[in-house]
Amino acid sequence: MITALTTPPVDWEEACRQAVDAGLRVHTANPLNAETPRLTMLGADITPTDHFYVRNHFPIPAVDATDWRLTVGGHVRRRRTYSLEELLARRPHTRVVTLECAGNNRSALDRQQPDLQWGLGAAGTAAWTGVRLVDILDEAGLAADACEVVFRGADYGHVDGRTETTFFERSLALADIADSAALLAYEMNGAPLPRHHGYPLRLVVPGWYGMASVKWLTDIEVIDHSFEGHFQTDRYRYEWLHDGQILSEPVRHQRVRAVITQPVAGQQLQCGEVTIRGLAWSGAAPIAHVWVSVDERPWQQARLAGAPVRGSWRQWELGIELDDPGAVTVRACAVDHAGCRQPRKPRWNRLGYGANAMQEVTIHIV
């Protein structure tokens, strides 16, 4: 098992002030959790770093990059340790990746959950630069009995049901790593990672919900069994009742979603052509189509911008003639290349994950 030294937290009041000054909607101050306001998502291929949502389970650790080291161990042939300078000296790789909290849009569920009541702003896209995870694992050399890889961050605290100090840890199976194009990122949008986004190093796993992209990464441990850490088995699982039994499965890839960014709910618009704009993404496959409906009229296909890329959102837009004054409800539905389609209503689960039901926005034509 990995052993880690505890790192003191940053000044949470200052971190919260910075989030408020950036215009984020703060849900909790310590640990800091804040979502992106919808207006800053308009027409954005890349989310400005200051406006990128923040999700933490524990206080933000004040990691000193001078003393920081990344350790790779466990069931490997060669235990390795890297300083930040050593990672920076390697060939960099950059990927534009959309991250999304698994609880995004939890507030839309009919039965409220006790966890954070996110709106639709717990998602963002950034250009992440770092080294490829597979290269680091290749250098360590996986043992023949290797099964999963555990990633540990420097953030820690106490959780219900466990007496010991708990670090934020997640694992990925070897097959998932091979398919993920994961990065060990030290830059975000061309600048060093901000402290609240994982400085000096974080994991970025394209297509997966954000819990897989462990921040403040300190340890990578290869294990020969299924990992059973708190954030692997007690949290980030879909749970629901079926025929009197509790069914459960792990939260993995982002569910397909389209978000309407323009117009906004309650907006008044003149009669005539109205342009509906938004963003769409899916962790399973690139976006294939976005369909838009107005007041139960036939669905119309929106125009997609850019090329289809797995792991990153796409902009879309559709011009519609709205000539009759009054309230109008606009809906958007995304479909990916794997055939996944947004549901009309959110599927309830006990912890409120993956709430990707179609968004509805009511506007007023005058």
C-alpha cells in the first residue's frame, strides 16, 4: 500500500474569494466547490481557466513543487520517482479535454440528493499539457500479475464510515488506461496548473467523469487486485432499487449531453429568426447529432462546428423562425457515434450521478 505524508491545506478563505471574484457560483467554501456560470460558456471551445468549475472532496493541499515527487511503484519491475523538473524536460503532449463532475445537473432530479446540488456548470474544456501515462508505466514495467493502477492525490480528510485518514484515490483497469489516452498534466490552457486544479501535477482521463482525473498526484501504485478505496466502492456508483433489490454499477464515462447556452431561460427575444446555440459532449464516442425541438414541434437537426473528437465538446447552433408572441420552450438532445441518446427525463439513482436528461429552456417571444 502507498504511504503518503500529509500536506497542509491552503488558506480556504482566500481560495473562496478568488472563486467568487472570478464569477463562479460557490456551493461550498471549504472544501471549495464552485461551478461555471452559464454566460461564460457561450461559444467557448476552451473554458477560461478562471471560469473552470472546481470540485474538491477535501481542503486544497499546499503542495511545494520543490519537494514534491511522483512515485511509481507496486507490481512493477522498476520503482521510479520523478521530480517536476524531470517531467517538464520530457516531450510534452497536449490534448483538449472536457471534464465533467459526475454530479453535474444533480439539482434536476425529482428526488433531491444530500450531495452538492450542481446545476449545469460543473463541466469545462481545457487544453491540458503533460506526459503520457502509458509512457511512465512503460518505464516502470508492469509485472505479469498487474491488474489495476491506483492514483493517489495529496488531498485528504475524514469520511463517513471510516476512522482512518482518507486520501483521494481512484483506480483504473489496465484496459481502460490503454483506451484512454490519459495524461499526467502540469499545464492548463498554456500555463502551470492553478493550485485549485491540482498543481503541480494531475491525471487527466479523457471521456471519463472528473473523479477519475485525480488532482495533486503524488503516487501511482500498480496492484494485482480490484481496488476498494472509499471513492471507488462507497462513492461514484450508480445505485437504484429494482424489484426490491439494490443494483449497483460504477460511474465511468460521461453520459451524452447537450447544453443550451443561448438564449438563456427567461430571455425576451423579438419575433423572427432566433438562433439556438449550445455545447454537446459524450465520453463514449464523439457527438454525431444534436436535435432541437420547440414546443413539441418536429425535431430539427442543429449544425455542428468543428470535427468530431472523443473526449471534447462541440459547439452547435440552429436558426428557428418564431413568429408568434408568447412563452416558448426549447429542448436539445445529443446523440453520439455509439448511438447513445439523451433521455427525456433523468434516471434517478441514490447518489445523483449522471443526470443527463434533455435540457429545457423557456424564453419569451415579443
